[in-house]
Amino acid sequence: MAPIYRILAYFTFLIAPVIAAPIARSPDPTYTVQRNQLVLYDSANRFDNDIVLSDMDKKANAYLHALREKETTALKAQSQFPPALHFSLAKPVIDSTELFKVIRSMPKGGFLHGHLEAMLDIKWIVKTAAEDIGNCYLKFVNRVYPTFDERGNASIQLPLFNFSSTQLPRDEWASCQHARSSFPGGPSAFDAFVEHQNSVISNEYPTEEKAWAKFDLVFDTLGSLIQYQPMFEAYITRLLEQYHNDGLTYIELRSSRWETYHLDGTRRNFSSVLDSVRDIVDKFRKDHPHFQDLRFIYQDLRFNPTVDIENSLMHAIELRKTHGDQIIGYDLVGHEETSALRPLVDTLRKAQASASEQSTSLPFIFHAGETTRSGVPPDTNLYDAYLLNTKRVGHAFSLSHHPGLIEKFINSDIAVEVAPISNQLLGYIGDLRGHPMIDLLLKGVQVSLASDDPGVFGYEGVSYDYYQVYMAFESLDLASLKKLASNGITYAGMGQQEKAEAMVKFETLWDRWILSLVDR
């Protein structure tokens, strides 16, 4: 049953203008009752019905609603309504709005879908490597990629980075300091150039195929920047700071088998890297007691040979036994057009059976349905993800095609990780008002908002995604925002006691935020 305040608000904001129109008459009382009942019936299953707003919450809700209405009217009049724009055009508009400042200050609970190498501003990464960490070298390599047009293929020069205490061969490598200082426009122009070469920020990639062709290229560059242990530690520290400042108190990242190196040639395996992350997080929590944790989902590329996937599954199981509080699941990533889940079902099931035999578990948290297509493996991966008992699903853009599967997701309490800006920049949707997530939300599918690879998309955190969703869908309100945020805790890879503690912290921060809105 929809909360009564939402029904009253519905009639206040939608029905009153019609009644006030010059040709309108007072509706028949019976019709009004029938209409109220229909609205209640239609709202009965929406995802946020369990959120009850206090009197203080209702005041904050009214403030947010009025601010959204005001900014929507003004921005549409200028043809600058952000959800309707490509994000490269929308971002400066969003930055200028009062509502974005409010959304950014909002507690956002948990962040459940991001990829390790692509979480921070690329310009900051390059500058930090060159100026603060030092011993940084780079070379440019030619990479050929498909263009999906009459050219067939194109090439691009992408940088690879290395850190060394001795000069690397000058015919291949240049120091980062020299490359930046000698670049036309100086260091800041060089950093912006590297960002452009390793991002899909611009609107040069209008289709899914073209966006993915570029997107798949950038991770070698980004990975080479943070495989040096001191740079990795600076990166993780910055990540915690930036995402905590964005209102998040819990983070999950997808990571491959991450190994780092030191200048003396010693290497850290993934287990040792996880130990270093634990030290950084423990130190961070001393100064930020509301922060819960940073954890990882072990990932492999879905198009890798089966034997490689088998090896990564076994390694993930080993880490579950030694670092079960940090490795909380397993995923297969990459463009779903390249490989389906179904041929790997036996391999994945055997891995889970092996984990059980070793007195541990290996939860699956799969990407699936990241497509606009219907009836082909990116879409039908949803069936296999469900049958493999996935705990959550990444993207599930095509889930709205499947009414029966939607019911299964709801009954099994499987949440969907939605990254709307990522979906736009990778070519799945233009105007975000047409995003299928609203169909899922209003039918009762639980969603957690995320940003996927925000560094590659030109931003950090998840506030831009929250803003775009709140602006795009007028049927969402303060209760909706709270549910989306708290879902990041409810569906996190934590134990029940940890979730309870995290939820208490979230509620405390939420109440403070509500007071700040009411006091405006």
C-alpha cells in the first residue's frame, strides 16, 4: 500500500492544476474515489513503500520537490534539462544547480558497483604519479580498435606508465615530468590529453559498439598507473576520501587479480595487496568513524579462455578462505556481446561446489542484461544469472523485457545495480527519462545506484547519478532517495550484524541531513 502522504502529494501537485483550469468542473465524487483507489492499486508494489516519512521528513520532501520543480522549469526553458542531455553537456549544468549541492550532501549508504582502475579523476592520477610519487615514466603504444563503420579499424596512441629508480631506455620511455612540461600547453594540458585518450566523456561515441570499442582500450593505461604500490596506496586513500565526501559509508569494487610492485623489484601478490588495503581502511576509519568498509568482488574477463576462468575461480576461493571479509563475491565482466554465461554454467557450478567442500562460499554477483537487445545472450544472461543464484545483478538494463523474471527477482530479493550515466555514455540510452529502471522500481524491484567507471566518464562518486535519476522521474521523492541509498547497505556483502551497524550509522547521518534541509 502506498503511503498516504504520497497519494495526497500526487493530487496536490497533479490534480489541482487541472481543477483550476477555466473549463474544468469539479469531478464527480464517485469518480474521485475510483481514481484514488486506482492510484493506490497502481502504487501498491513500488520499491520504496516500506519507507515511512516523519513530519520532519515531509517538510524536507516538500522542500526538495519545490526545488526540483523550480529548476526543472528554468532548465527546460533554456533547453538544458540535464537528463535529456549527453552527460558531457549536462555536467556543467548540474554543477551550477542548487539541487545538486543538496543531493551531494545527502548520505548515500553503500556503493555496490565500481571497477577498481576507473574510480578517480584521471588528471589527478597522472599529476599525482608525476609530481608526488615520482620515478614515473611513460611510453605511447599504438592500439588498433574496431570502428564499426566503413573504416573497419582505427588506431590510437595510448600511454603506458612504469615506475623505476633508474632511467628506462630513452628510445622508448620518457619521464613523466619531462613529458608533461614539454607538452604544448604544459602539464595541465598533458593531463587533460591523457584523460581524453582514456575516457568516453565526449559525445564522439554515439553507439554502444563505438563506445565499447574505446572503453575496452583504457584499462591498460589506468592499470599501469596504479600497479606501483606507493601509487596504489595513494589511489586507495584518495578514493576513500572522495567517496566518503560524496556521502558514502561503504564501498564495493570489482577487481581482477591485482598485484603491485616496488622500486626494488619485489612484488606483492593479491593477498598482500588486500592486506595493505586493510591497513589503509583501518587508518581511515580512525578519523571517519561512520565509514564501514571497502571490499572487493573478484572479477575475470568473460571472454577469457575457460581454463583461465577456472583458475581465477580457484584463486577467488582461496582468497575467500583467507580474506573473506574483503573478497565478497565473484563476477565476469566485459562487453556481454563477447561471451555468454550459459557455456560457463558447469564451470561456475563446480567452483561453488568446490568452495562448499572447502568450508567456504563463493557468492556470484554477475553483470547480466547490459543490452537494449532482446532474446540474445546479453539479454538471456539474466536467466543464467538467476539460476546460478546471483546475489545481485549488475546493470540488468534489459530486465524490463521479462515480466516473469521480474517477479522472480522480487520474490528472491535480488537487487539490481544501476549506473544510469554509464548506460548513457556506453550507448544504451539517450534521454535518461526513458531509462527502464523506473519500470523496475515501480514494479518493486530493488535497486542500488552506482556509477560503474566514473573516472572514465569524467566524474567521481555517485551524486551525479542520484541527481539525474531524481530529476528524470517525478514519481520519485525523498522516500525513494532514502530507499536507494539504504539499499546500498541492505544488499551489501556484509554479515547481518555489520549491516545493522552500518544502517544505524546511516540513519544517524540521514537525520542530520534532514535537519539541515528543514533549517534552510
